[in-house]
Amino acid sequence: MQLPEEHLDGYTGILTDACATGRRLSRDERALLRARGEGAAEAGLGLRAVVRAQLALARTVVPELPRAAVGDLLATVEEAVDAFAEGHERAQRLAVRQEEAARREFIDDLLYGRSNLGHVAERAERFGLLLSQAHAVAVAQGAEPYDDGYPVTRGIETSLLARFGDRHILLTTKDGRVICIAPGDQGEVLRYFAKQAYAAMDGGQVAIGRAHPGAGGVVHSYEEALNALDLAARMDLDDPVLHAADLLVYPVLTRDRQAMADLVRSVLGPLKSARGGARPLLDTLTAYFDTGCVSAEAARRLSLSVRAMTYRLDRIRKLTGADPSDPVHRYTLQTAVIGARLLDWPEQDL
């Protein structure tokens, strides 16, 4: 490979002068070589090609050196290559940091929608996304926070690339969570991501938002996934993978928060007068509805006898006037129980 002369300008002169006097390279010479290395890196020249060119030039210097000075050439070349490589590596590290900063800025703009969406779409292709099509976002949350350089994150990314190659997938992290953005028609990518993330995090939970078009669609899908994780925490949903599309009923129920609070107070408020407060009876209703209204299974989950479970259900009926086993009353009670979980009642006053 023929390198432009400016990257090796003065190189042979430095070698000849240093070998002729048997001295080490001066501070200025090392600084010059470091600058040449930085320039080569900024020009996109690989270090291997540059070192090969330096060695080739060093061979041309041999005939010009006194016989006694030839022995010093190897040590001088070693110094010169070291200084040049130092500058090259410094420029490479700076380029990496600048690329990481640009990528992080793009991720922030993309996920928070704070920048002009047209500008975001223009930058997206540089990072592997084509925002002209719909995208969906999956968010993985583990017991500890993760960043881009963590082994868990790198392992997930390696698995995705090995399985799907270049499919315009973007893997990143935000606020300690691992995030995967993929085209909306490639659901298998996000399902595989969820599987790999769950295994790599030794548990945790993954939420997948719905596919939406454009740069704004990425933000929408991301927020859906975050809301699903928040909902899972409040509702004690322990499914390893949550789909925002399956949880749409909950935002609907809480859209009118005041109406839901009124329902909880009206239907479940009387439970506060029970000995021990409302919490044990509310947990009883939760287990009863979560098991499909099977008393024996609900009793097992609560570590109660079937008799104790029956007593609690009867107590609920007497306090609220609603029978959990009655289909007409059941819907009202179950909706109120969902509202209580969403609104953190009775711990929070409504």
C-alpha cells in the first residue's frame, strides 16, 4: 500500500540523523512522529500498513549509514514506530469516544423524542436503522443496572448478530436497562432478544412495545415497553416476557383515575373495618381472581386451609355486599381489585 508522503515526511531523516550519532530520538522528533501517527489514523490508514511502510523506508536508509551505525538502526526504528503508534492509537481512542458520544446523543434523541424527528431520521441510518418503516422496541430489566460495555450487554449483542446478522437492529442501554430496536415486521428478533436477555440476566423481565411507524413510533413503542414494566411491578406480574398489546386494558381502566379511585373506595372501602385491615382480604380477592375463582388453588397460594379461604370470602361478601362467586358482582369486584393494585390502595389513600 502506497501511503501519502505527508504521513512519513521527514521519517528517513530522523532515522539517519539518530543512527549517525547513536542517540535516542529527541522530544521534538517523538512529538512529530506522534503527530504523523494521529494524521494517519484520521486519514483512515491502518496501523499495520503504516508500520510496513516505515520498515520499508528503514531498509532504504541502510546504504546511507556508516557501517558502525547500522547496528543502532533497529533500536531507532523501534523508538520511531512506538511514537508513531502512540499517536495513531491516541487518535483512534478519540475517534471511538467521539463515536460513542454521537451514538449516545442519537439514542437519547431517539428514545426521548426531544430533537427534530426529521434530523433524528437522517442520523438513524448511520446507526443501522431505517426509520421510514415501523419499529418495535423491547426493554430488558434485570436485578442490577447494565451499561453498553458490560459483559451481559456484549453477550446479548453477540448472540443477536450471530443469529440475525445485519438486519437493521440497534442494541443499546438506557437507565440501566438493555434495549433492542428492530423493524416491526421482524418479531422473531425481539422474541430472541427477550430469550437471550432473560438468560443472560439470570431472570429479570422483558417488555415488548407495539410496532409504530417513523422516528416518533420508536419513542411510542419504547414508552409502551417502559409502562409495561412499571405496570408489572405494580400488579405483581411475574411473566418473563410482557407484551404491551396484551396489557392495553390496564391503561384504559386508569385513564379516568378519579373514577377508578371512586370505584375502589366505594366497593372495597368497607374492607378497612375488618380486623387486620383491608390488606389480607384484598390479597384474598387477588388470589381468588388470579386462579380463575378456584377457592382451593387460591387457598394454596395464600397458605390457607380451604375452610379459612371460605371464611374470608364470606367475610368479604358481608362487608362489601358483593359476592365474589356471583358473576354479576364478580366483574365489579375484580375491576375494583385491579384498580386497587394500580393505585397502590390501601397503602395510599385515595
